[in-house]
Amino acid sequence: MVIIDELRALDRGQRAAFLASFLGWALDAFDFFLLTFVIKDIAADFHAPVSTVSVALTLTLCARPVGALLFGHLADRYGRRPVLMADVAIYSVLALASAFAPNLIVLLILRTLFGVAMGGEWGIGASLALESIPVKSRGVVSGILQEGYPVGYFLAAIANLFLPQVGWRVMLGLGVLPALVILYVRRNVQESPAWEAQRAEAHATRGPTLLQALKGHWRRLAYVVVLMTCFNFFSHGTQDLYPTFLRVQHGFAPWLVTTLTVVLNLGAVCGGLIFGALSEKIGRRRAMVLGALLALPVLPLWAFGTTPLMLGAGAFLIQVAVQGAWGVVPAHLNELSPPDARGVFPGTAYQLGNLLAAGNAVIQARIAEANGNNYGLALAIVCGVVAVVLAAVTWFGPEAKGAAFVSDAPQP
């Protein structure tokens, strides 16, 4: 199998960088999604409306671009490895601290700070992994790295099964587990060779300032932010209100909602693996466009299925398409990035796009409410429109497949 062969071809140091980045992103997502499962319980404990507690999710998402800028810039100046360890430590501590919040205000503050740290992980981790591996392996590794997010969602769903026995504070306390990644990085992961070469070329221990690094690249940054806005609408538009769709419109029991959510995430992982590898053969843009357009014929089954079996099949297939397109993103953004800003450029673009798409849930909820709580219609409209727009934005944009990350070294 191509994917297994590519991973076997990596040496020990390359596999360590890849694994550390994957675990960091997966456990980052795990910490984020833990909160989504306990909002109702927190609301009951603090005697607040569910909608008020849900503000914690919005604040987390809005804070992520700040973290991408801050930690990404630090990674460009001081190295991927030490900043990644610091970032993981910070978001783990903040996740744990959330479990001890004495009131809702403190919880909201902690989750906002958590969002800052969460925003830093993706860009740094992706750069560390993709700068450490051979060019020919980028597509495969990119697809696996991005699927750390649904893996984290999957782990949070499994943890949710124990919620009635342990309570929301213990659930959020599990957010300290990612700190174990620090020990692995410290012991096994080496600094990015591309960053080391960049620093050597500059004959300095510090990289350029943020503005200096991005100078002359504003148009490309603007394009990538638009691209990532489409991508975030694509993913959030097919995930965030899916449990509500199942509970409100279909009246499914919690166990069935959890089961279908697991099926959804299995489809996401499969999509990332398939399309990440495919992008090495047909190119980044073609693979992303193919994933986006494949979502269209699946829409009727996914949004308007009438049985759990039909809805499960639709959930699996739609995420093969959605996360298939997403699986190419880490490699694509890193290849489009300025060499001396690869720590800050991809993550900032990603999180700014995430910020611009943060209103997705509100848009879909209003469409559903205006149509008699028809969430299936709302999901289908947003997904269908965004799939077409995403395909167009991607097709007419740039591609830099195989771009050299280390200018003075041969690229395998």
C-alpha cells in the first residue's frame, strides 16, 4: 500500500517529527471537542443558558488567529521544536485549569486563552513535519497530519461515553494529557532541517520580524486566507450542527448520535489518507477540487436520508470528500509559504480563514429555523454552495507542488 510504503521509507528522525506533529494536532482537537460534549452539564452547574456557555466555543475560535501569529512568529525566530513544546504545555495547562473554573466568567477567560495556544499548534506542527520529510512523501504525510483533527474528535466522543460517571470537570481535566507529547518531542524530535538551513543562510540566531517576513507576500496571503475561509466553511458546515441535525430533526438517542459521529470521523480519516496520497500523482489543486466536487452527489443521501443506515453512509461519504480535500491543505500551504515565514504563514492563513467562517453555525441555524427546523436543508445549502466556490477558488489559484524547503540540499 502506497501510504504504508511512504511511512516506512521515512527514517527514525522523520517519523518522530511526523508523529509528534500528528499527536499535537489530534490532542489539541481532543481538548477542544471535550468542551462541546459537556456544554449542557456546565450550563446546569453554573445556572446559565446553554447559549451563554456556547460562547466559550466562539471565543476559542476567535482567539486562534492570535496564537497562529504569535507562536508561528516565535517558531520562525527560535525554531519549530522548542516553540511546539511550549505551545503544547500552555494549551494543556489551560485545558486542565478549565476543569477548576469557579464560575462561568473564569471559564470563558480560560477557554479564550486556550484558543490562543490552540491556534499556534497547527502551523508549527505542520511545518516541523513537512520540512523534515522527503518531497515525495509530503502528500501522504499531509493527509495523515490533517486527520489528526477528526481523530481528536473521535477520542472526545469516546470519552463522552464516561461523562455520566465522572462529570464535566473530570472530562475537561483530561485536557492535560497532551502534555505527554512534550516528553516525546524532547526525547525523539530534532529541529527542522529547513529552519536550521534558513538560520545558517541568514548568519543570525534570529529570523526576520513578522512584517519583514511577509513583505511582498500580501497578495498570496490574502488569497490563502480566502481559500481557508472556504475550507473552514466546508468542514464546519458539515460537522458543527450535524449532532443537532440528528437530535432535533430525527430525534435520535444519544448513543445513536455518538455512533453516527464516529462513522463521520472514520470517513474523514479515510478521505485524508486517500486524497493526500492522490495529490502526489495528480497535483494539489486537482486533488482538492476533486474532493470538493465529489461532495455534491453525496448531498441527498447525507442531508435527506430517512434511516440511520442511509444517514450513516451519507456521513461517511461526505467526510471522505470534505476531509479528502482538507488532507492536501498542510502540504499545499507550506509549499506556498515564503521560506522565512513558514512557521507563521500557513497557521495564520488557516486561523484567519477559521475566524471568517466562525459564523457558520449561526447561518445554518437561522436557515433551519426559517424552514421549520429543517437542518438537513441548511446543511445541504451551505455545503453545496461552498463546494462549488471552493473548487473555483482552488482551481484558479497557485500551486507549488514539490517546492524546495532547503535551498542548498537535494530534494529526494
